[in-house]
Amino acid sequence: DTGVSQDPRHKITKRGQNVTFRCDPISEHNRLYWYRQTLGQGPEFLTYFQNEAQLEKSRLLSDRFSAERPKGSFSTLEIQRTEQGDSAMYLCASLLIGTDTQYFGPGTRLTVL
Amino acid sequence: KNEVEQSPQNLTAQEGEFITINCSYSVGISALHWLQQHPGGGIVSLFMLSSGKKKHGRLIATINIQEKHSSLHITASHPRDSAVYICAVTSPLYSGGGADGLTFGKGTHLIIQP
């Protein structure tokens, strides 16, 4: 257990539905990252926050995706109108500025039918 | 072409064998990370390197900055070492995640048979 938790661990949904995932980072960590990992590939960067500010978004993050970190603690990632191509593992990681190590959560595995 | 290349993609070995996984990258980096991912998804950081060599238990990681190459070695491999090993780099020349952003290789799927 790295101290980063994600909920839910698994989500099965039908195409067109909206889904929301939650990440709780290590409490004092000011940076929070979201990644997506498809089968057989390494993770790919989606977006990251420094405290409550979303500082960067990947071009992978279409307008159907939105992420928030309202109080600089937990974060949510919402996917609207899900598509089959959204099926992947969504990973969250946190980091304390000035240190080198990102701590990863267990991931949320999304399956879109 | 992936910016971070790992080889081999898959590796099956017998318990006790010496394992080497390689990682190469194409631009200057500030750090290289080796990560371990077990079935089910959780990723654990093993090493962060900017030069030289690091050792932790049976794991050894080396980096050659001039050749833009790193290796992860496992001595006296054991079935519990079976996992996906991922190389990742931080570089201002790769996009995504600010100064600490990670760009990942595809991973090496290692199976150690008893």
C-alpha cells in the first residue's frame, strides 16, 4: 500500500454513460497526476495538479474528460459519454514537490461495453 | 516510435537466473526511473537514477548518460519477481506533467518459473 487510494477499483459501464473516478493522494503531497494505461502499453500522462490548480492537460484529454481537485486534496476524473476506446486502467499518482518519487494508486479499471 | 524503448518486451526465465532488462531513450533527461507493476495494476517505484548505479537487495540499476541507456538487473531471480518492469524518464524535452512528469516505456513482462 503506497498510501494513494483510488475508487472504484473496477467500473463496467455502457457506451454513452458518464463515469467518475476518485483519487485520494498522500495527504501532504501537493502534486497529483492522472495517467491512462491500455493493455500492453506503458502509462500515458493525462493531466496534473499542483494543489488545486490544473497546470497541464495532455492532448489525450478530449473535451469529454474533466478533472478537478477542488480543495487541493482528493481529485476526481470524469468521463462523459464514454466510448469503447476509453476502456483502460486509470492511474493516479502523487508527489511532494522537492522529492523525486511519484506514489501510485492501485488504479481504476474501466470497461466500456 | 516510443520515446522510451525497452527490451525485451517479454522475458521468461528459470528461478535463480540473472535477469537484465534494458531501457534506451533519445533526448537528455533529468532522471530515469525503474518501476514495478504487479497484476491488478499497482505501480511501485524501485529506483530513481541520474547517474551511476544503485542497488537495493537483489535489484541493481545502472545508467550510462552518454549512451542514453539504463539497465535493471535482478540477481538470484525468484517467482515473486514476476511482474511488469517499466522504465520512465523525466525530461524537459518530453511533454507532459511539468518538470516531474514521467514518460514511460511499454514495460517488460517478466515471468520467473520455479
